[in-house]
Amino acid sequence: MNVHDADRSDRPTHSAALEACFARLAAHSGVHHALFAVRSGAGALDWRAARGDARPGGAALTTDTPYFVASIDKLVTATALFVLEERGALDLGGRVGEYLDPTLVHGLHVLRGVDRSDELTLRHLVSHTSGLADYLEDRPKGGRSLIDETLAQGDLGWTLEEALERVRERLRPHFPPQDVRDPRSRAQYSDTNYLLLKAVLEAVTGTSVADVYRSLVFDPLGMRDTWVVSRDDPQAERTALASTLWAGNTPMEAPVTLQSTFGMFSTLSDQLVLVRGVVEGRAFEGGRATFERMAQPFRRFGQGFDAAALRRPGWPIEYAHGLMRFELPRVLAPIGRPPAVVGHTGSTGTWAFHCPALDIDLVGTVDQVNAGPLPFRSVGRWLRALAPLA
């Protein structure tokens, strides 16, 4: 089943081109439903589509149905951090142990017998240059990753202390903390970085992650249909209206896991507002200049070859501060290479992209665990279809 909002452009080719892109996206193996929206900065193009049921056997998905955004919440976390730095409430160059109980940080980064935990700064965390193991995705010796345990055993939960204990006792860092001034320094995606940053947000403000996001990002940008779940505020009634996550052909109900990770839900409309508000600088008191600081420098992730590479970003994706940049390498697209996009994605096949060259935003989801690479595999095709129409 398809649901489409009206194309507000006078050129009917927009609908035809985007319908073809959306049909191909929704036809991917394992995709049970999909949401897709494209909007230009000037508003001449505003096209949205939905296909499938919001929940198995339930009502049809619509373009207003909320969905789990997965790691797009890192873009929100980074935005909140930059706002707080603008206000003098924190310093991204400050050490993590200055903001959190030192016992939480001690022993997190021990590599070849050297404990570098005290060297970690907020900037290391927000740029994924800390080298810290990923508490969700990395596998301990002879064991499974926490996310694989969750998928195998059902709905699991954990506290901040338990997640950090897993990093400290069962996992090892990937590399020493990097020189954040060097754009050639190494970067490795790690959910541990942003778990710590959420704790910092709470410590600095004295409020919950949900309240920080709401007061610093959602309300200023007018995002009325975005929320965060937690143990203190599970938002059960609102979350029950969201589209279902799928793990292969199995619907995935994991409220406790979502509460442990501060899972964020949003809508196509709010995600369009978010990505445009960040790149235009309206999310910051310093405007576009703050966004430019957030977007520098970009570092390229290394190539992953394990099962976690299906969920977390790797080569050729670049990362700055809570912000991805993606452009197909020339070797993979020697002719007709599509322009770059910036924004963020999530492991469940979510994306919130801005294309500066075309001045368009693209957001959506397929709600499928392990669909992390899908947006990157598809966005080039979308941009090629849109380029003649922009």
C-alpha cells in the first residue's frame, strides 16, 4: 500500500522520479515497510511517501507515523553539546572525568597495560576519536556483542554503570585517544562515546536527557512530534503508535532495550526540521558559524569486516562532531558521481541527509535491524534522480 503527500512542485516529473526511487527502496529484501521524504530548501519540492503497515496486521503506515530514529539521536546529542558550549556550561576540550564521577571513567581505556582514560575529552567522544570499545557492538573474546545478545534473548536492559563495566572488564580499546587537531587521526564509531556524552549532558544540566533534548533542540526548532524514552519516562502511549521495528521477518518489541539506550522517536516532518535547522545554524545561538565548527574536521572511518559492520558506519563515511559526510569515492563512481551529503543515519535503516549542492533534504526509514548500509547504498541513486530536477 502506498500513501503519498502532494508534490508541491509544478513539475510532475518529480513524482515520477521519486516514486521510482521509493519503489526500489521498498522492494529491498527484508523491507516490510518504508517512509521517505524529500524537501528542497526553497520549498518548491516537498514529496513524501509511505508503504506497508505501521504494525503487523494493523493500520497502514502514513507519512505522519512516528518511527525509531536509532543513531540519528547522535546528531541531537552533538547539537545540544555545542549549544551548552556556546553558553559556557561546558568545554568540549575538557576531560570527561571533569564532568562525571571519576570512578565511571577510570579503567575504560586500558591498552597494552596503559590506562589513558584520564586523557579522554568530550571532543574525543563526540568525534569518535577516543578509541573506546563499543559497548553495544564489540564482541568480547569468546562471546557475543550486547546487541546480538539482545536479538537472541529478547528484550534486555542495562544501566550506565553496567554498560561501562562491560567496556572496562570484557572489551579492549581499538587505539589510543587521537590528536583531535589532526584531520588524519583515526576514528572508529562507538556507542560508548555517546552513552558517556548523554551522562555528561545530565550532569551539566541537572536534568534528564529527554529534558535536555527538548529544551535545547526540540522546542527551539519546533519539533513537536519527537520524544525520548527512558526508565523514568517510557512514553508508552506515544511509542505504541510508532511503526514496528523488524529483525528479519520477526517484529521486534524491545521497550526495555530502548529505555536503556534513550531511544528517540520522530516523524518525517520533524526530521526534515532537524537536519535543515542544524545545517543552516538555526539550532545554535552562534548560527551558521557554530555549524561550521561542528562540521570540521571530517575524518574517514576505517573499513569494518565483522558482523557489526552491517550496523555501524565504516569506510568511506566521514565523521566530524555528531555529523556524517558521505560521498562515493571516485573509484566507485568515476562518471556521474553524485554530490556529497551530510547528516546522520541509524543502524535500523534510518537517514537524515542534507545535500548542499542540490539544497535538498532527504529523511526516512525502513525500520529493519541490520539495514544500516541501505541509506548509503541508495542515496547516490536518489541524488542522480533529483539532480536534473533541482
